[in-house]
Amino acid sequence: MGAFVFAAQMINFPVGIGTSGHLVGGALLACTLGPAAACVVMSAILAIQALVFQDGGILALGPNVINMAIVGVLAGTCHITCGDAPARAARPSSPAARSPWRSARCWRSPNC
């Protein structure tokens, strides 16, 4: 899973003039490996990117680890732990509006 996130993070896409974005796989790693292992794997991915590929740089490694490896993993873990309580409260009432909501909910969790 770490190799997949590493490869996916290397793909950049343009966001605006002179800027680009990329996938941050902290939530995906938290979902599959758990929060502690996800933080370690994400930190290793960021270190390899900074040291080997010079993507982000050594000076930005600390903030990148905090933002992507710790906060990103904790945000993914919080979403997994808290479930869909806010989504349950905002459930649409009409059957036509309920279908997309239900498909998005089923895509997110195996317990529809």
C-alpha cells in the first residue's frame, strides 16, 4: 500500500498558474494500515521523496510530515472512527435525492 501511495503522490496535476497539486494518501493508509503504521509509512514516503527525488526538499520535510503524515492520517482516522453521523443527520427526504446520497454512502463504507 505504501508503494501505491508513493507512486500516486509522484503524479502532479496543475492547479493554477505556477502551482500544482498531488494526491495525499494519508487517509487511505490510515484506512488500510491503521493510524500508527500510516504515520510511519507516510513519513518514510515523504523522506524518500525529499532525499532521493528532491521533491519538497529537506527544509520542507518537517512541515510536510506534520501536514501530510500526522494531520492527514488523523483526519482520515477521525472520519473512519466517527462514521457518517453528520451524513445521517443531513439525509435527504425525497426518494429522488436519496439515491445519489445512498450510493455515495455505500461507496464509502461496506455497511450500507
